[in-house]
Amino acid sequence: MSSSQRVPTEEHSRVQSYIDRINFVALKERANQCYTERTGQAGVTCSINPAKFASGRCNIVFEIVFPHGVTWIARVWTNHVGLFDADEASSSLQCEVQTMQYISDYSRIPVPKVFDYELDPRNPVQYRFVIMEALLGSPLGMPYSAIPRPYLDKFLTQLAEYLVELGTLSFPSIGCLQYDTSTRVAEVVAPPGRHSAYTTSSQFVHDIRAEQNDLLLKNDVFSFPKEDRELAACILLHAALGNLKREVQWGPFPLFHPDLHYNNILVDDQYNITGILDWSGVMTAPQELFAAVPGFRCSPQSDERAAYELCLELFIKALRQREHKLLQQGSWLVVSEMVGSDAAECISKSLEKGMPWRGVPYAKHLLRFVFGGEATWDGVKKDLVREKL
């Protein structure tokens, strides 16, 4: 794990400013205490190298090194891209931790075991944090299309297996998971910032787009004219609502990993999947969003198109052999038909949260899926202006 490998240069100084505020002495004391409680060994002292870190959407990750080759992980919740409001952070982190515990108890999906966590940002470390198991393996760190061919089928088969298994962990509403490890009972509660869980996918989509469109339209620092932002808001709403399936709008709603990126998948030297990381923002979600698995599309002009198409073909084949397990859970769409499709592209781009500055570029990308291949941005914008008049 190297800061130079995982954090782009232009982001490094911003991330470093958060690292400078972490009280590493307090973090090591908490880790030492946890280690003693778990092992019964007193007096063991760990080390943390602040210069050796990885950065995700919400967290900065450090290795906690104990004697005799024992390594844990500290994920410090800095929220440095502003994905969550301050009043939502504790409930979101609690949901993440409890969902990981639930997945660990009820599936074979390789998630890290949580040893300790802190939800109060006023703690001595200065940030919320989680101390957890360090899984074996290294981040895949490459598009699926770059995996050596002898290992590709195996990797995609394992990914399909874990995706289907995650899908079987479904619930009757959309929201965050609350899990009691002592009773092993889980229930869905309201997502951060909401008053209740959602009972239909359309309700969820309307609220997400209303929230993101509000950020897109009100923030005048974005380098896009207001008319472009208004059009983007319209396109993104249509892209999301227009690709929901009526037959599954009432669920069931599976657990959804919102950032199933190749850097969040650990593999060994034979490309076996050894871990799936960064469950920040995990919740139950519409099946369409669950099935919009990233990593299987590229630009039509890309030189890698054939390699991407092969990956998609192999992944669909693996899904088809397993998705009967989902159909046993009740009404389910055919995931293998959704993955890599235009509908999946519309759903994933239009329901991305926390990055409203991407709204206009995403809307331009989705324009042809919403208004047809002959539509142009300026032409649709003129129509929108006329409607307003």
C-alpha cells in the first residue's frame, strides 16, 4: 500500500491536510487496547506509518503493524470528497460496519472482520474510524480486460458468484441495514438524512435525483451555464426513471456495493478474489442499480473494445449459471441482461451521489439514450428553453 500508487498527485495535498489532523498516538493506543482484549497479550505495541496510506471516497487507510507479522487496517473516516453531510456521517459509518458484520455472518463474500470502531468524531483520534482485519491479497488495480487470459474466466466466475450471493441478501425496503450481532437479526432503517426507508424504487430515485439536482442547480461555481445544468437535471431524472422495471419496483431490494471498482477487489497472484473492500455508502437498493455492475463498458472508439466485450460475455455466462438463486427470492429482473447494457449505464450515471459537478458531462453522455441517437445537446436545450417560455 503506497500513497504514490493509490492517490493521484493532484489530490495528494488535499488528502495530506486531513492526515495532518489525525492523532496517530491515540489511534495506536486504541489499536493496542483492542489487540490486548482480543488476544489476552498485554504490553504489545503497534506502529503506523502516516506516509503509507491509501485513499478512497470517504476514508484514508493505514496499516497497523504488530510484532510477529500481525497486520490490521485502520480506516479513518475523513469524508474528504464531501460525499456525506456531517450529520449523516455517523449513521452511514454505523450502517457500513453493521452491514459488513451481517455479510460476514450470512455469506461467503470475503469482507474484513471489524475489530473496533468509533462513531463520535470528538474522540481523541479526531475522526471517526474503523479498525479491522487486513485481508490477504493486493488490489486488482487494472480493468478486467487487462487480466491475463488464463485467469480471466476464473476471476469473472468468482465475481459473478459473489454478486449473486450479495443479491440473495435482500430486504423488503430500501435503506440502511441495522444489525444486532448478538441476536443475528437485521432490519432496514431510514437512510442517512431520511425519515423512513423506501418501499418502492421510484420513490428512492425521485429523492436521489431531487437531492443531486438541487446541488447541481444551486451551485454556481460549476463551470457550466445555468441552462446546461437545467438540461442535465432533466436528462438525469429521465435516465433513471425511464430504466426502472415496473415488475420489481416493490422489491425485493438487495444489498448494494456503491463502488465495486477494481481497486476495491483484492486478488492473490492467481487472480483469486480474496477480499471486497470499501463498503462506504452500502445500503439496500433497487435491483436495477444492483445490476449496473461497473467495469464492463468502454468507449465504442476504444482500442480495448474487443477485450471489454469478451469480459462482458464471460461475466454474463457466469451470471446465467447462477442467477436462478435470485429468482428463488421473489420477483427479480434478469441480472445477466442488465449488466453492461445501455439501461445499466443510465442507472449508474444518473444515480451517482455526492459528485454533482459530474452532472453535465454525465447528461451529455446519456443524451442519446434518453432522446435518441439523432438528438444534439444544443437542440434539446433550445426545446427546453421554449418550453419554459
